[in-house]
Amino acid sequence: MSHDLNLPGSVSTPAIQSDWQAGRLSMQGDSYPENSFDLFDQVIDWVEAFLARESRPLTLALELVYLNTSSVKAMMDIFDLLEDAHEDRRAVEVVWHYDPRNERIAELAEEFKEDCSYPFAITPLEVPA
């Protein structure tokens, strides 16, 4: 199942790209899909498959702007998978880039980070002056 995800973003769904060879999963944009399970199940399946088949590090690169409640729950499921992998001594990390003008998403990222013991960077994007 080492096929990569390449889901274009929409008004209500983030763009999602995975790179199996690089051990990288990226998501950018807003996430308030009608059915977050349809969207995130394939992401969770990809993460589970990668962690099951590979021993290489996995990086989750996020640039999410807004998440609705069901998207938050799905992200928690993904972060839990990473936490389990980390406890098995796997190298996993999250890098969450955010717009410094959007304090709410930085606070949300901080809340996620509190539950994670693996590297979880929350980094402001460069904003053009």
C-alpha cells in the first residue's frame, strides 16, 4: 500500500500529500469537511501502513488554519498513532507551521503538543510585512 496520497485542498478540506520515500506527510489549509472520517481514514491508514512497514522516521508537516471538532478528533487519532510509535522507540515528529496572526491555531497546536512526548515543533510562518 505504499501509494502516496495527493489530495487537493478545497474550501473545507486541507490539501494532503504524503511521500512514502521521504517519510513525510503534509497537510495545509482549513479542515471542516462534511465527513471528516472519509477524509482522515485514508490519512490514518497511510500513517498506520508506514509505521507498520517502515523503520524510518516519519515527519508530519502541518500548516492547518482551522479545524472543526471532528477534524480535531481525527488529528488526535493521528497524534496517538505517533505517540504509540514513539513509545516503541520510533523516530516521529510533528512540525506545525502557523500564521502568527492566528493565535487560535497556535493555541490549538499547543493543546495537541501537551499530550505528545515526541518532538512537536510549533513554528510561526514568515508573514510578509
